[in-house]
Amino acid sequence: MNPLKTLTAAAVLLLAASGLAQAGAALNAIKERGFIKCGVSDGLPGFSYADEKGNYNGIDVDVCRAVAAAVFGDAGKVKFTPLTAKERLTALQSGEIDVLSRNTTWTSSRDSAQGMNFTGVTYYDGQGFLVNKKLGVKSAKQLDGATVCVQAGTTTELNLSDYFRANKMKLTPISYDKSDESAKSLEAGRCDVLTSDQSQLYAQRIKLAKPDEYVVLPEVISKEPLGPVVRHGDDDWFDIVKWTLFVMVNAEDLGVNSKNVEEMKKSANPDVKRLLGVEGDKGKDFGLANDWMAAVIKQVGNYGEVFERNVGQGSPLKIQRGLNALWSQGGLQYAPPVR
Amino acid sequence: MAEPISTPVKPPFWNNPQVRAILFQAIALVVTVAFGLYVFDNTQTNLRRLGIASGFDFLSSPSGFDVVQSLIPYSPTSSYGRVFWVALLNTLLVSALGIVLATLIGFVIGIARLSKNWLISRLALVYIETFRNIPLLLQIFFWYFAVLRAMPSPRQSLSLGEAVFLNIRGLYLPAPEFQTGFGWVLAAFGLAAALAWLAARWARRRQRATGQQFPILSVSLALLLGLPSLTFWLAGSPLVWQLPELQGFNFRGGWVVIPEMASLLLALTLYTATFIAEIVRAGIQAVSHGQTEASLSLGLNSSLTLRLIILPQALRVIIPPLTNQYLNLTKNSSLAAAIGYPDLVSAFAGTVLNQTGQAIECIAITMTVYLTISLLISLMMNRYNRRVALVER
């Protein structure tokens, strides 16, 4: 190895090491700092989107707020960092953020080789295609030879190649860093198709100048379980993020929501009593306040409330619960019991 | 009376300047190495603690994604290592084309800037001052999002003789398909080039000896064009053109220049050419005006004066800063990431890094490559500089 190469390598490692060295016990560092650093998307309505006043909204944003409510008893103690798909994983690995809540797909390599831990699934999604109605395409199988816009560094990019290869179709992919660039390129006609997770397609469609001219094709070509991610190596922090999500699902299951949480504290149901910290001490186990679960529900709401407010009937997206309904209502959302 | 000569006290070794020099260097070396080892070890430990894989094994696993422009055969089953080569070639392609075009435009504009014609020199001035003072990234965006987005859709392509098509997806050109026998044409071209070189040598010698001139330019052109064309006709036209054709969504067949590449190349070329133009102007002005006057009074016309007297001397001043511009252009090509052109930074240090999560390895490789390219360009330009430099006795 020549000296210049060695020097370059050392410089890189140094930069990386200085970032990692302070990661330490994540939970203690966060408590000392007084707020949570949360990585969100660079603008996806319904999931993480900054309004004109700079306030963040969306499911992914609410997950971070819920974690803040759990740790500090105050959902406002979060600092959001918008990240592109390409930046997000390195930002988490290097310790720039504590939790990545950015419509990120849970995959085996991310969970293993990339040193991350997925804490659960906030949204069960699947990849789809958005096309201009003028093309007259009715199915994704008719896309042979199409130019497709896709976000660089995503699982979407991989599924797209797999799908076209499996169906023996020719593909010209254009990969952009930002989802906005893909949308602009679709509008300009640089690409025929925009591919992404279906939830994102609906969200991006309402950002287009003429949303009615575009249609989402029926095919769903992949499984995209989206959820919050933390770094490998701090189990206490991992547990808190994981159980914050479970608390929200359990709350919906037990009929506890942000409005009735005080009343429900008087409930005779032992499950509800444990959830709201009336019986037992579920705070000590996690190193948090005894009523942390109640704080999450009161300040952010249960899973159903968060869903409806951000992407469901209370939002412009009007996405059906579908796979994201509770297990008891034919969906996949299921949380282990609090006990 | 003999005074006893006091034996000189040998100074302690740490006061010996030679020992000191070596000692300090040794200490500096030890500290640097120790620091390097510490950083390396710290990184390794932290990577292991976080459960992040390290090493270069990932380069051999399949990538699973497509790349829009590739100069070598590539498919999603190819390895990440293959993506590296695809991306590197894309970087080299746009840099090499950019360097050639920027040099041509730069020289023309630089000379135009000194023209006696008021209109030409003002036009050159306006061009230089405009393009030099707008940030490069903005220029890339301008070409990509403003100019090339205004092109028509594939179905309404602008076409030239049903062979060349221009639309929002790119510029589609006919691709040559070489049949058997095309080797003869290449051989004929080689022969013609050799003959032209010999003729030029002979003409130069003759002119030196006798002062007689020989129309070497037209003879060379005739050789270079005539001989291959004749062979081409004799070998039965062993070349067919594959025309781009509209099939379904896009044109297929032929060569395509994608708009990402076109806008990057345009912006890099037009931006760097302004700097080169200024370097050329400065270089020419650095040659004393007496040289021009002397040349004119010897009866050389103004174009010969420029070619034979001014430019060779100006090149000595021009080459070193020109090297800098070549390096800048190559490094600036990494702005490709902003518009999705699959260069080294976008496809390798971006997509591959993201799909594998091996940030340190990918960035180290990319930095090494840019360093190598830059050093290679410097090396070549320094060699050329030594050739044109003033040889002093």
C-alpha cells in the first residue's frame, strides 16, 4: 500500500471513528442530552412532511414523538433531521440520529450486516407503479421497455430490477436521490413510470400538478414492512422504541385512546390497568417513569388514531386500513401483551 | 612554554545536530504510526460492537439493481465490483469528453477574446463572464431541468432523416455494426496514417534543405480519406447502420446519449472552457509583442505568426494552469449525483454504499480512485510541460 493510499484510508477511518466513538450507551446519552434525534424523510405526505410553518407531521413523525413522550414525558422533545434514502442508513450507523423513522423496509441484510435493529412494523406496504393515464397501460406486465424513475439506494430499486428480469422485460431505470426529483421527472415525461411503495405513490400523486391524470397500477410486486430502526448494540434503547410501538397497538386493541385515557385509568380490566401504570411498575423495567405508556397514548394517541390522522380518513390520502388493521379485524397489526 | 591543551569536552549526543534531526523524524514517525493504528483499531472495535460487517468481500456479491448507462456489459446479476467499473468508466467518459471539448472551445474563445474585431471579442467576453461566474451546480440544473426538459415526448421526437432522433429521453443516433471485412478498412486507415506521417517528415526535411513547400495538408487528407474509402468499396461495404426505432414506450437500437449525460457534459464543458479561455488569453498576452512584430516583418502572415511563433511560446505559460482546469473538471464531474447520472459518486459511493451499508470501504475506494485519476492527469501534463518548456543551457 503506498503512503498516499494509507493516508486517505486513515483519514476516512478517523472521520468514521470519531462519529462512532461517542455513540456509547445510547439511552444514557439521550437522557443526558434531553431530546431525541430522529431521522425522517425529505418530504413524504402522510409519513413525514414539514408543513408551511415547519412543523413535521406524519406516521413516522408521530412514532418519534411517542418515543419522546415515553422517555421524557414530553412528545415535543424531538429534533427531526430530514434524510434522503441514500443518506439515511449511514446517518444512523454513524450516530448522527438515535432512531430512523423514515418509511424504511425491514430486510435481512439491514438487520444483520448493516448493523441495525428494526423495532417493528408501523406500516405494511408493497411496491407499486404510478403511470400517466395517457399511456393506456392497465397492468405492470405491459411495461416492457419502459423508462422507470426510482429512488436510489432503496429496496424498491432492487425489486424493480427483479420484477423486470423475472418477467423478461427490458428496463431503463433513472435513479434519483430525492423523491421530488422522481415526481418532477414523471411529470415532464423523462420517465413513463414512477415506482415506489404504494403508500408513497398515493402521497406523491397528490403533490403532482394534475393528480387525476395519473393512476396506480393494480400489481403489488413486493413486501415492504416499514418501521423504525435503531443501531445495533444498545438493547435498552432498542426495547424502548420497540415497546413504544407495541403500546400504541395494544392501546387500540384495548380501546384506549388519547381522549379517554384518564377515564380508562379507572377501568377494571387488568390489561388496561397495567398499560396505564395503575397496577404494577412497568416503568422500572424500562428505566422510565411509571406512567410512560399512558403518556404515549395521551400525547400521541393509539395506533388507529395515528393512522387515521395521517394517512387514513382524516387525511387527504384516504388510505384504507387494509393490512394495517388490527389482527382482530383481519389485518396484521398485532402486539405482544404488556405484563 | 607549552600550555596544556584542554581536551574538548564531547557534547552530549542530544546536542549533535545530526542525531537530533534523525531523532525528531523518528519520533514524528512513531507518533503518526501510533495515531494511525489507534484510529484503525478504534474503528474496527466500534464496527464490531455495532455489528456492521467490514472488509471488501461485498464486492463479489450480486448487485441486484440496474444502471441506466453502461459502457461494458452489465446486468443486475453482475457483482458490486462490476458496478464499480461501470461507474468508473462513466466518470472517465464524461471527464475525457469534457476535457477535449473544453480545450477546443477554450482555445477558440481565448483567441477570439483577443480578436481585433470588436463584435467577436465582445461576444467572447460576455460568454466568459457569464458562464464563469455562475455556480456549476446551477448550470447543471439549468441544462437538465430547464433546457432538456423542454424536449418533446418520444412519440413527437424531432428527427433528422429518420435516423437521428431527439426527445426528452435523449439523443438517439444510428449505431455502426461492423461486418466481416471491416478489418481491412481499419488496416487501410493505419497504412494511410503511416504514409501521411512519412510524407510529412519528408516535406519538413525538404523545406529545411531547399525552402520549397509541399502541400502536405491536402495530401495527408487525401490519403487518410481516400485509401480507407477505396478499401471500404472494394471489401463490399462491410458496415451497416442500426437505426433507432420507436417500439412501445421508447426508441430501441442505436446509440443513445441520455439527457443526464448531455446536461452534465454541457455544463462541465461550457464552465471549464471559460477558465481555459482566460488562461489562453493570458498566455498569448505573456508573449512579448516584439515577437509578433518581428514575425510580421519577416513576412509571415498573421495566422502563421499565431501558429508558429506565438502559440508555442504561449503554451509554456498555458500548460501548468491548464492542468489545474483538467483536474477541476474531473473532480467536478462528481456533481453528476445531483441529476442521476450514474458516475462513481452517484452509483458507487451512493447506491452501492447504501445497498451494502459499507460506508468506510466505499468512500475509501472512491477517494483513492479520484486521487489516482488526478495524479495521473498531473503526471501526463507535467511530461508534456517538460517537452514544451524553455530548454535553458
